[in-house]
Amino acid sequence: MLTIAQKVGLLDMLKEGRSYAAVGRHYGINESSVRCIKKEENNIRTTAAISFNKDAKRVVTVRNKTIVRMESALALWISDCRKKNITLDTNIIRTKAKKLYETFADSDDVHDSEEQDDAEPRPSTSAFHAEPSPFNASKGWFDKFQKRFGLKSVSLHGEAASADTAGAEAYANNKFKAIIEEGRYKPEQVFNMDETGLFWKRMPSRTFIMQDEAKAPGFKAQKDRVTLVMCGNTAGFMIKPGLIYRSKNPRALKNKNKNALPVYWMHNAKAWITKALNLNWFKECFIPEVKRYLRGKGLDFKVLLLVDNAGGHTDDLSYDGVPIEFLPPNTTWLIQPMDQGIIRAFKALYTRNTLQHLVEAMDSDQYFSLKDYWREYTIASCLQNIQRAIQEMKTETLNACWKKMWPEAVHNPTECSLDEIHHSAVDTAVNLAKQLGGDGFNDMTPDDIMP
């Protein structure tokens, strides 16, 4: 149960233009509760005005909206790290908080200086407007952030055991820099590759689609997994992604030219990356795609490919003019460009596009049945949504993900960040779910959407 002061703060956030979903996420309540509070706005503000106590020891303030946005992004980042079993310490989180704040501060108008000058100090129906101050990610702020987002169960003590922060910085500042200078590489010639799993036909488990399917015998579609091989360069160009599926010729792609697909098609029984498939992707996809790209740019075929030490990566990749550089162990999530939000944003965009696909079908067919349509959502539909998600990722945004590895090659690090793209995609997906309606869709939350 929120206090009157908290409800007033919630209403002020809505007044600033924040979405119902974002406000609900901030206060830890669902969107329907936010809408109920909004309906009672007049009564809540009247009550607050009558009961305001100028001698109260604690005055609720309208929080700096840049900090509010930063904290939401930071919570998502921490959640992503937890999924990767990455241990975080207090210093790493506070450093990340400051960087996120700097990113959002460039696009936020923290306060209206003219309004501040004219205003007299007085109680209002919402709260005092706090004078913004520099954000330093202090220990006090961190303690409050933990309480606000329920991070008590997260181990945040000691050094991050699974990450070599010093090693990552040394590699980027010394070895990588020396490789670039010695090879005289241009941003267009330096690529990074990583792979990720995608459950391409899985909806949040609370939806009636998934509840019905969970009762069905045999293969469960929500467990149908593909592996995507994603690769891009410092200039912000993404080559055609590789895709590993469990079947060589699924029925949905029967008689289709696989060379014309928006992905490079590969297969094995478990849809996992193997050394053989890694080599196949390198020679049959990466090399021809990069040759075509550099030829179009009028550049020599001289390429540096950065990869991590994952088990499915073969160490005998070889091609004239293409040295392979393996990143140091326990550093990839700190400096590898593909791990700086590209994959997470892609998955949010894919989920949003999948829901958009369903909404468009519903709008065009008066006899539309969501369950029937979902049964017809095939791997061919998946490929279309993968292509759309890749196309929506802007060149300048992808370029900015090289900031930790090659900051001199980043043109505009203040451009729309992948965190913002992720948040926008998640909020849109929640709204699309409500348009579909039905159990699990009407009350879907960002936590249900986030990959």
C-alpha cells in the first residue's frame, strides 16, 4: 500500500510524461494499480493538501527524473548480469550508475531554471521541488537504491570474482591499441562476433497461450531454441546474422532458397554453436559478407576479428588478411562490444516485433483467434522479426558500443543508448500485449518481457 505522499509522487511522474508501465515499475506495482491511482488524482491531491504538515521531519521530494531513469536502466543491467552469473561488487555498480547518469543527463532537462527563480518556497499538493545537485553515486545513494529495487538478495560484497576489471582495461589500453596502430586498421575493418540463444516462440509463462501449451504432450514450442551468431564492426555495421536451428529443412522453409534468407542458415540437433559450425560460419558467411562490405566502401580486405574464449569457438580459424584475436578470459562482458547492450536490446526488439506481428494480424482479421494464429507462428515468421530487429539498430548506436574497447573510434557517445532502445521496446511490448488482451496479456509487466 502506497502512502499519500508516494501516490502524489507517482502522479507527478505521470504528469512529467512517464508511461504507466515505467511508473509502475518504479513503484513496484502493476499498471492497473497505477491507472486506479490516476483516476483518484483529485481526491489524493486534496487529501495531501489538507494533511500537509510543515513541521514534518520528512518531506517527500520530486526526484530528479534523470536519476529515476538511470536507476531503472541500472536495475535492468544488474538483472542481466545476474542471468549471466556475473558477480558484481559495490564499486562496479556505482561506476556503472555514474556512466548511465551521464548518458541520460545529456538528453534530460533536469529542471526549469526560470521556474526555480520565480518560485517561492512553499508546500504544494505534491512536494517541494528539490534543487538538483551533481550525482556522485554515493554510498548513501547506493543503500537506498538497493532498498528501492529489492536487491538485498544480491551478493554485492568483495571483488567481482568472475570479472578481471584491471585485465580488461589493460588489454583495451595497451594490447588492443598496439594491434590497431601496428595494423593501421580503420573502424570499418575491425569486427566483433558473439553468439546468443533465442527462444523464438516463447511468450511470458503467465499468458494463456503458454499455459495451454504447457498442458500439451510432446514438444513444447516455448523451449524451441535457436542460436544467433551476431557480428558487427566499429563503424556500426552488422553483417547478416548466423542462425543455428535444430532442423536442416523445417516445413515452413520448404522450397525456399536459403541463400535468400535474412540469416545464414546452419543446423544441428541441439541448435548449439560447435567448432565445426563456427568454422562454417567464418568461411561461408563472415568472409564473403565482409568482402562485399569493404569492396562497397572502397577499402582493402584487411580485417581484425575479435572473439571470446567460448567453448564452441574453434582456435584454428584462418584466412589470409584476417587475424583472429581472442579476448582475455573474464573480460568479455566488460569490454566486448556485443556484450555492451547490443544483444539485450536485440532481444527486446524481437519480442516487441513478435507482439506487433500478432496485433497487426488481429486488426486485419475480424475472425482472428490468438491461439490459432500462434500455432501458425513458424520459424519463417521468426526470421522476419529477427530481420526487423537488426534493421532498427542504428549505426551510431552500434558504434557507441565500442567506447570501452576503442573510444577514439566512437563518433558520438551521447547518441540514443541501447539501454534507451531496450526500455522503449519493453514499454511498447507491454502496451501491445494489452491490445491483444486475455489472461496474462492484460496484466503483463516489463519484468515479463525483459530477456
